[in-house]
Amino acid sequence: MARTGSQDVTLYVLEEQGAYAEVTKGTFHVTTPVTLLGISTDNDLGAIRRAVSLHPDVLLLSTKKLRRQVIEELERIRERSPDIGRVIRSADCEDENIELLTRLTLSGEGGTAVLLEQSSEQIEQLRSIVLAVSQGEVIFDPALLDTMSADRPIYQFLRRLSTTELDILSLLSKGHTNSSIAETLHMDTRTVKQYINSIYGRLRAETRAQAWRSRQQ
């Protein structure tokens, strides 16, 4: 469920690399409207559950290699606490994990961002992404397309998007708001919103259809 009003966004960070954890801590401690509830260099299942128990508006998880059991735990969290937004950064995503992340991103309530590590190196972009996710926005890094096998349904879907649609997805992955995308691409904000709704609506439908076909096999 998207947040409303001017209240600060609460954030909990799980960053396995200590050096990055200190940078993130320093950044969000001085950044408004984001309040940092805590930061941990552990990202095992126990650490994730402890973070969720604080019920932050957004959970930021950053890891070198994203493990399947972590994604499955995030799915369970989405079911139990659908209003918690999720920002997931990983330097290494295998094809099968990308499929799981896609399902996590496109189902349930709450905003979700799935990003390659290098896509959100700039702190200002990360701030914008956290705020966008707190408002229920969905961001799936188009750069992940390069890591997918050509026979994956999500790969095939993204390859069918127009240049404008891919441009919009790319800007979303960098934390741009609808207004910023409209300004960059020289279009009305309502047009941008229509594009985004259309893209994710079609992708959700395609994902549901693929799941149905899999059950019939």
C-alpha cells in the first residue's frame, strides 16, 4: 500500500559489505525525509526477520550474490507484511533467481525495486529509489535483461517493448519519478503514468499466464 502525507519514510538496511554499510549509514542519517531505523551487515534469514519485526516502510537488502532462500523469505514477508517496500540490490543474479525476483516484484502490494549493484551506486539515485518504493512504485532494472537466457518468458516480454517503454523502465531503475521521466522524455506526466501502468499490467498478465501454463504441464 502506497504511503501518503509528509511523514518521514522509515528504512532498515541489510548491507553485507561493511564499507558500504558505513557509507549508507552516514547518507541516510543526514537525509530527509528518510529515517534510518537500523543497519546490519548480516543478511541471513534471521537478520531479515529481525529487520521486518521493526516494520519499516522500506527494507533495503544489498548483497554480492542473491540466494534463492533469501528471495523465498522475501516472498513470505510480502505475504505477511505486504505494505513493506523492498529494494533489492545484487551484483550477481542467476537466471532462475531473476525469474523468482520477477514474481516477487509483480505480485502483491507494496513497492519493489530490483537492481544491479552498479545501477544504484550514486547515493542520490538510491534515495530516490527508496522514496519511490515507499510510494508503491515497481522498478525492475532493464540491465538485468542482459543476464537472462533468451528462452526466459520475462526476457521475451522485455524484448517486445518499444524503445520508449524501455527508456521509461531504464529511468525508473535509476530512481527517476514520473515527473522527472516526463521532463527527460518531453512528455506529459499522465502519459508516463499510462505507459508504466500498461507495461506492468501486461507483464503481470504475462506472468500469470506463464504460471497457468506451467501448472498445466
